[in-house]
Amino acid sequence: MREWRKLYKRLSGSAKAAEASDQALLLWHLLLPWQDDEGKIPWDKAMAKQVTACRDWTWGLLQQGANELQRVGMVEHRGGFLCLRRGAELNGN
């Protein structure tokens, strides 16, 4: 797995991103470096706390942000993972 990830302005400045709240969009940006080569991030309380260590966000607030990101089409929940849309294509091997 790579130690760095790319941030594409066409994603972070997209119409989908414009539909998300500032908090949900910040969560999405914080998730980027944690994705594996398939664009997946294990989504449980421990990983969520690790990803957002600099924030005082509750699990409920993180779930709300993840659900909002799914609603606007930036992530999807899949088998205990949050999967970034096009994560593997843009940041995989």
C-alpha cells in the first residue's frame, strides 16, 4: 500500500462535493490517505477515531458524515468498509 495519495481537484471541487456539508467534505479529505489500493477503508469506531484523531467527533457524527458522503455519491458502504468512489482507479496500484 502506498504511503501517499493524490488529491484530484476535479473530485474535491466536483458537483458531488458541492452537495456535501463542510464537515462531510472534511471527513472525505481525511479518509483519502487511509484508503488501501482498492479504495477501501475499514469502517469501525477504532479506524474512524484514528482517521479523525485531530477532531472531537463522536461515532454518531462520523456515521452521519459517512452516510452523507454516500448520499452524494462520493463513497459507498461495502462489507464493513467505506469505499471511495474511483479510489482504486485514481490511487491504486
